[in-house]
Amino acid sequence: MKILVVGSGGREHAIIKKIKENKNVECIYALPGNAGMEDDAICVDIKASDLDGIVRFAEESKVDYAVVAPDDPLVAGCVDRLSSKGIPCFGPDAKAAIIEGSKVFSKELMKKYGIPTAAYEVFSDASNALEYVENCSIPVVVKADGLALGKGVIIAMTREEAKAAIVTIMEEKKFGASGNEIVIEEFLEGPEVSVLSFTDGKVIKPMISSMDHKRALDGDRGLNTGGMGTIAPNPYYTEAVAAECMEKIFLPTVKAMNAEGRSFKGCLYFGLMITKDGPKVIEYNCRFGDPEAQVVLPLLKSDLLTVMKATTDGTLAETPVEFYDESACCVIMASEGYPASYKKGFELNIPADVAGNVFVAGAERKDGLLVTNGGRVLGATAVADDLPLAVEEAYELVSRISFENAFYRKDIGARALKAMEE
């Protein structure tokens, strides 16, 4: 089989490595991929946003199955375009991808169908939003409606910060048209849990839970990032919590999307907070999380391609989705200064015996050398019998990888380990 994977980051590298385990896979094309994936896929210089180019290449190369991994092409209708040419895909069509593409849509969906989430208000006028935060409870969370590279969410601890967030998003248009509307919602407290799930629009099969570390610096300080590391499973996601989520959140979401004529097939990501009133939805994503995929997929015992095709074919109910009874830790190595300004172009040294545990997100080939080409450069993932050992082994991997201006958090997994002791 010829497989096409759209995307270029660590998430896509994790997907590619897992798909490679299927013996029927002849070759994998990564569009555009990055130079750090070259041992696992054929990288083709077609951007994930170039839907015409993707469809043309898929047809010319006689691709058997496509995986559209990033949010932008999903929301733009990449799956619709490929499917119309007879190429089966993993991922939702544009009608379903709106669950991530519009926070206003997702909040209204949850409100309509009684899915637990934070109380909220929607604004399309900055002056009305500014007036609202004069008297609302503080802290609040201000969210741009559309896609914003995972950075369109601002937690405002004071009224001044809330006003500044509104101005940044709606008036200064930091995130472009994504900020034409905003959601202002109540600030929830409790441990966060990420649960990715496979669904064919009829049944839903959650993957192993994980915990992301969004802030740039140790102790959950600094700017929000795309994610500085992850662990799995998440100790806060107990069997009781999982059962409640299935009953009140997961199944109701699938049914709600069907009722709206937007049947969701692919990977539906639930960003949850375990509050004193039970689990609530912080956000939906219409695809694998990054870097959550880098700890969840290495723990997947079942064949990934087989499960993906089952979501497309509507046969997920009969398809086993099993995970190893182990733990995983991923530490992201980034360029110093990320997520603000940073330098790139530094030689990247990944020993051959470590490469199998590394998912490269930002690298290119220059004068024959592999060099850094992004904020988040790579994720080093270790799988072990328990979480303490996985954390230890992940940092051992990091110690053997080098590039100038590398930085990473030293406390990935610390919160989870502490929770396990309580």
C-alpha cells in the first residue's frame, strides 16, 4: 500500500513510524514532512495548506490511503477533496472539523446538547466584550473563535489582562480573521487531561489518557506553547472518571455531531478538566494532539493503519483498539526563545541508536547536514514499565541529543508523579 500523510511535525512523524509497522505498507509519502523524517518517509515539498497540490500528487502517485493530520487542511476540506477523487482518508470532513475550527460552534454545540463545559459568552464586537469584563468574575479565559496555531487562548488573571487580550485578538488582529469573534468563558480549576479517541461516527474508542505541559518554563511558568512534553497515562484519569466521560461527554458529542448532520470520523480529541463538579470539556480538537500523539501512539498495541481504515469504513465496532500496559514520557527539545523569537540553522545531532525514539518536528537539510528549522525541534519519547522509569529514560535520551541553543523543561512528568504519591 502507498500511504500519504499530510503534515510536517512531530505528530506526523509519530503517525508515520506507527504506520510503518504494518507489513502491507510499501511506502509512505510525507507532505511536506521534514528532513528529520527522511529515514521513515519520502518527503515531498508540498505544503499542508496546498490542497490542489496534495490532491494532484495523491492522484498521480496512486495513493491507497491518506492521513490528514493538521487542523488547517482538515478545516479547509482536504479530506473532502481527496475523498471526491476516490482516495479514502483518515480524518473528518470540513463539516465535522468545525468542532475545532470554530470555538463558538463547539461551545454552542455543548450548550445545546447538555455536554458539561465552562459557562461562556460570545462577542463579535470588541466594545461589548470590554464592557462585559468590567463586571464579570475574574479570572476569565479569552479565546479566539478560529484556529490560531494553538495560541489563541489567553488566561486573564486580572481585568487589565482580560482587556488586553480582547484588544490583542479583536482589534490588533494578532490571529487574523480567527479573532473576528471571541469566546469569554469562566476559569475552571482542576487537573487537565487529554483524551484522544478513534470514532467512525457510530462508536467511539478512547485511547490511553495523557497530560500535556503547555507552559514554556519549569513549574508551569512562562508563555503558552504548542506543548513542551507529555506523559501517559494520566493518573488523574481514573476508571470512574473515564466512565463518567464516556456517559456524559464522549458518546453525547458523537451523537450531537450526528444530529447536526456533521458525522465525525477520525481522531476526536477531548481536552478535559477534572473540576470539583466532575469532568468538563475545555476544548475539542479534530485530530491527534501534538505532542500527545508522541506518547499515545507508542503505547498502541493494535495496528494503527487497520484502526484508521476502520474509522473510514465504519467498522470500528469490530476492530480491536488495545494498548500496552506501560507508561510513556515525551520531552520536547526546543530552540531557546520559543515560543517568541528564536534562531535556527544549528546542526542537529541525534545518535543512530536514539533515533527510533525521536520524533522530529523542525529540521531541514543544509549542505548535507541536518539542522534545526523551528521552535519545537523534536520530541524524545521513552516507554517503560512505569511512569518514573519512563521519565528517567526520556531525560536520558535528551542528554544524548544536542544542538546549539537547545532548551527543554526539566520537570515533565513531575506533577503526574506527585499525583501518584497522593
